[in-house]
Amino acid sequence: MGDPAGISLRRVSKSFEARGKLTEALREVNLACAPGSFTALIGPSGCGKSTILRLALGLETASGGEIAVAGKPPAEATGGGITGVAFQDAALLPWRSVEANVALPLDVLGRDRKPYRDKIAELIELVGLAGYEHALPAELSGGMRQRVAIARALVTRPEVLFLDEPFGALDQILRRQMNIELQRIWMESRATTLLVTHGIDEAVFLADRVVVMASRPGRITRVIDIDLPRPRRPELFNDPAFHRLEAEIAGALDGH
Amino acid sequence: MPSRLRPFVGPLLILVLWEIAGRFGLVASGALPAPSAILARLAVDWSDYPGHIFATLFGAGLGFLIGNGIAIAAGVLFALYPVTSRVARGLNVALFALPPIAISPILVLTFSDPVPRVVLAAIGCYFVTMTATLVGLTQADARSVDVVRAYGGGRFKVLALVQARIALPVILSGLRIAAPNAVLGSILAEFGGGGRWGLGVYLLGSLGRGEPDRLWGIGLVATLIAGLAYLAFVVLARAVTGSSQAVTVPTSVLRSTDRPRPAWQQGLIVLASIALPLALWWALLAVLKVPAMLAKTPPALYDYLFGLPGSPATQAKLVAALAQTLPMTLLGMVAGLAIAFVLALGTQLTPRLIRALLPVALVTQTMPLVALTPLLVLLVGRGPAVILWVTISVTFFPAFVTMAQGLLLVPRAALELPRAYGATVWQQLRLVSVPASLPYLFAATRLTAPRALLGVMIAEWLATGTGLGNLLNQSRGYLDYGMIWAVAVLSVLVSVAFYQAVVLVERRVLGRLGMAVAE
Ligand SMILES: Nc1ncnc2c1ncn2[C@@H]1O[C@H](COP(=O)(O)OP(=O)(O)OP(=O)(O)O)[C@@H](O)[C@H]1O
Ligand SMILES: [Mg+2]
């Protein structure tokens, strides 16, 4: 612990009790993300990926183990404004315009919006929504809403970024574009990033390290390092080395 | 025919038929005067109205402000600190279940003029608005709440940024129901007797004189006032909720956030919640220095019921009255709920129906039921049938609004999914609308149970001369304070017991289906 902006989970367990039934969502999970690293979390549906993120954000309390974000307990780290998050679902506030939704974290943290005006405009442009600043979420498609959520995640210039399948609702072409953009943003900001994804190609393309999980109970089964040079270019998707890594992860997911 | 005129055809036809029936005295041998005759009478009586209207409106308005102010503050408190809502539960249920007519004589005998009106109007608003506030505040989409919490936002940030805005339309729909309630409360206070001004006084004064056209005129004016109050909040709600429909499918409602507590704390909370209304009853009498002859404290009432030589006779009277009142209450309530449920489901099939129905519901149902009762007496006589009619009328409206509103919250995607698989309208109803409406059906049942009792008691008081309503009216006449208090407390207890029974069934059913209770 004590990393400047890393993420560390030590022997973290989490069980849910719902309607008298106990679900063991996570058992003894150990995960350490070095400051400035990019980690992808991949695993079957229901294996506890979102739960790891929610624990690290202080939205749930662990049944056991220790969690630190930038060396602090989750609640302290998020309240300090050093984290950013985009959930599996866009979760926009329906009465706020695109611009105001992007600015929501600033309102929560009690920061003045003014100094961020350029940043907000830049982010909206970055996710390809220029011209929609004043649109309401109801007027956007599912993919557009998800892109607003990504812009929102970046507005505080986070040092630690949590992304829960942020591109799940996008089409393949847009998804590739957003992957390339995300890499660029990450290389500029060097935010410690934890990305949950179902896309093996996305994981290999973006991450330094792919963490493979299995379910029932949720646990980490393998960690695969991705030693591909950066910046990674779109051509990489067709590279034999890339395909070998994809095959290795697919194998790990199947339990090999 | 131009389609713009089509909505007016129905009402116009009714009006024409009504005119004919009135002209020739076809209904209940002249009990239904023609609209033209009612208007003519209104014009003649017009100079009487301003004073009565002002007295009723003044009490209703002041009570509306005070009652809703307290209600919203309480709703916010309960949402922020769930434990307070558990402690206040007994008080809330008692205030909610209390049939205003039961305490009207007590208030009038204890306080001078505007106070009884204001108190009953405020009580009429409190529970509706408090519940709306709490439901609105806690129904926030859990995912939106998560975004705020993920940036370290605490309960006040969540309240300010997410919950308040989501609660606004719900609170407005609560105020919409509270507004006619305030008018009703103000009029009911006039039943206690003694006053010179107010639509209720005017109505009671005209009831004995057998002038149907005047009674109808007063009824229409009272309805118009209540209807306008309702309409004001419809307009306001439309202006506010215009563009804030939920966009994504909310899959989760915030769970009751009070943490699990050890058994001794649970017990303490339950005890406190039962003790609070009793303590308040006692404390109010002490603080206001009400003479002991008028005001019965809990022990004094116990003495009256069980400790005096006359106690067995008192008990027998109460039991006999209860045996007349209870079956009618149940019957009327079930019928009112059933009609409301079917019509609410109908609005799912043809949204146009809700637009066509609401005005009708308004005219017949916003009509303060006290004004309605004399008219129903004229139409159907003083037999038990009038009790049923009054009870159905008072339960239908709030039940319909609750369920139709609840069904409006069913996400479009959920409605369209079965359709996408070629489901028929009936399948869609069975698969989505009926299950989705269950929590609201229960909420409506909780809401209407006490109103049904109120309706029965009013009809008994004014028309049939049976049951608890009549016992209350008689005791008022004899200045039998003990009996007045006994009937008041008994009515509240019956109402509370009924409410609790509904809650128990609701928890079991919804719990088994994994649905949240719309508290
Ligand atoms: N609030 C909750 N109450 C009860 N069980 C829960 C709750 N949240 C998650 N779970 C359970 O915990 C397990 C892990 O859930 P989680 O959402 O972390 O999965 P996931 O890996 O993100 O899945 P997906 O890829 O489908 O998003 C699941 O079995 C789920 O049923
Ligand atoms: Mg997930």
C-alpha cells in the first residue's frame, strides 16, 4: 500500500444476501494495479467484475480483506476527487443536458464549473457529440448516452479511472475508434486504469495486463502480461502476436 | 363532424338528458332538478355564497399550507434518516387512518372557529404529501445514485442532485390529491356544528329544508372549488415533468436504507412508535389546558369504557354500531378498488382513456363527499344503498389516481418487449401491466381503507342513522363527551388495524415476488 495512485485489493471477499440466499460474489481476491498502469478485467458474466469496481469506489463494503485506492480507503479517495468512473449503464440524469451531465462530478465534489468549461467542451468533442451539448439524454441513442458517460468519467482529470464495459453499447467501428482515443487519453494522463470488458481484442489492445476471472465463487484465475509496444496502432488488430495473446486469454477463460 | 368537437359530444348529451329528466321530474320523483333550474337557483342564492366560500377556503388554504409544509419536511427527514420514519410510524398511520369526521366534534367543542377547519384540512394533506415526498425521494434510480456516491457524495448530495428532482413530480401529484382533501377537511370541520359560515354549514342548513336545487348548487360549487384546486396542480405538474421522463429502464429501487439493528433496538423502536401518538395525545391536552370534562386522556377514556357502572352498556352500544359499520366499509372498498383497478389497466391499453376519464373522475369524485352525500340521499333514498354509493365514490378516485400514476412509471421498453414477441394485448397485460401494478394496487388499498370508513361514517351520520357515524352524531347532540372520544378512538383503531392487515398481506405477497413495497 501507500502507492501514489495505485489500486490494491488484498484478500478481498464479498457476499451478498438477498431474499435469504447468500451469494459469494468474490473470494479472496488479490489485485495490485501499479500507478499509471492499465489493467483489463475479463471474465464470464456474473463473476464479480462490477463488484470489484463497486468495492474500490466505496459503493459496497467488503465482507473481508483490505482495499486501497491511491493508498487511501475508497471513500476518502473518491471524496478527494481523484477517481473517475463510467458504469456499465450510462446512468445519466434525464433532466440534465449533455453538458450538465458531464459536469455532474464537479457538482458532487463542490467544484466551480467555470474553470472546467473548456475541458467539458473538449471532452464532448472528443466523444463525438459536438453540437449535442444542450440535448437531453432522451434525445440521444444508447451509444451516444454511453459516450456522455465516458466524457463524464474524464471531466475531473482523474488519477484513477474505473471503466465498467464503457463501450458495450457501441458498434464495432466506433468501439475501435474509442479504443484508440482511450489509449491516447491514457497515455497523456497516465491515470491508473481498471477496465472491465467482455472484448478480448479490446483487452489486449489497451491493457498492460489482462486479469482473467472465473465465477462461483468469483476469483482471479490468471494474469497475462501484454508486452506490446505503445502507442499501439489499429494495424495491431491483425498482428500474429496479437492473435496469440487473444488465443491465450480465450484459453484462460475456458479454464486452461 | 370535426374531430375537435367530438370530446364535447358525450358531456353535451348527458347535459341534455339531465335537463329532460329534471324538467319532467323523472328521477326519484324530482330529486334530480334540471341543470337550468340549479343555475337559476344559484343566481338567486348568489349573495349567500361569498361568505360561505371564503370561510371554507380560508380554513382549507391555511391548512393546506401548514399540512403540506409539515408533510414535506417530514418526508425529507424520513428519507434522510430512515430510523425516524420507523419511530414515527405509529403517529403516521394514526394520522392517516383517522377519519376526520370522528374528531370533528372534539375539535369544535374544544377550539374556536378557524382552528378546527385548519387542523382537519392540514391532517387531510399530511399523509398524502408526506408519503409522496418519501416515495419520490426513495424511488431514485439506484444507478444515478451510484454515480453521485462514486464521487464521494453523501446523503445530502444525493438528495440535492438526484432525489429532489425525481421526487418533484411525485410530490406534485401528492399535492394534487391533497388540495381537494383540504377542502373536504375544512367542510368536515363544519359538521361539528356551531359555526355560521362555510359551505358545510350552508349545506347542513339546507339539507332539512328539502330543496334539491339549492343542495345541488352548493354541491356543484364545492366541487368546482375542489376541482380547480386539483386542476392547478395538474397544470403545474405538466409544466414541471414535461421533459424529465425516465430514459433508461430502472431495474432497482433504493432499498430501505435503515441498517439492520440488534433485537433490543428493534423492540425499542416499535415501542416508541406505539407510545408516540399516545404521548402526543396526552401532551396536547396538557399543553392546551383543555378542561378534563371535555378532554379525555387515555386513562380517563379507559375508565369510561371499563371502570364505570354504565360501562357495559357503553360497550354494547359501540359493538352494535361497529357491527353495522364494518361490513359496509369492506364491501364499498372492494367495489371501489375493483372498478379503479380495471380502469387503471384500461389506461395501459388506450392512453386516451386516461385523458377521457380524468375529467369524469374529477367531476364525480373530487366533489367533496359531504356535498355528494345529500345528493345521493336525494337520488337513492336513506337505505343502505346510499352508504355503498358514497363509499365507492370516495375510494374510487384516489385508488384510480394511484394505480394509473404507478402504471405510467412502467418503462416503455418493458411494455414494448412482449409486443415485440407478438404478444396480444391480453398477454401484455398479464405479463407486464398486472404484475407491475401490484405494488400500486396495494398502495391504493392502504390509501383507501380509511377513506372507506370515513365515507360510511358520513353516510351514516347524514343519511341512514346507523352505525358509528350515527352514534357520533347522537353523542354530539347529548354532549356525551365520553362517547364522542370513545367513537373517535375506536374509529382510529379500526382504521389502523385494517391498514396493518393490508400491510402484512402486502409484505408477504410482494416479498415473495421480489418486488419493492411502495411505502
Ligand atoms: N446488490 C446485489 N445483491 C445480490 N447479489 C448481487 C448484488 N450485486 C451483485 N450480486 C451478485 O454478485 C455476482 C457478481 O455480480 P457482478 O455484477 O459483479 O458481475 P459481473 O462480473 O459484473 O457480470 P456482468 O459481466 O454480467 O456485468 C452475481 O452473481 C450477482 O448476482
Ligand atoms: Mg458487470
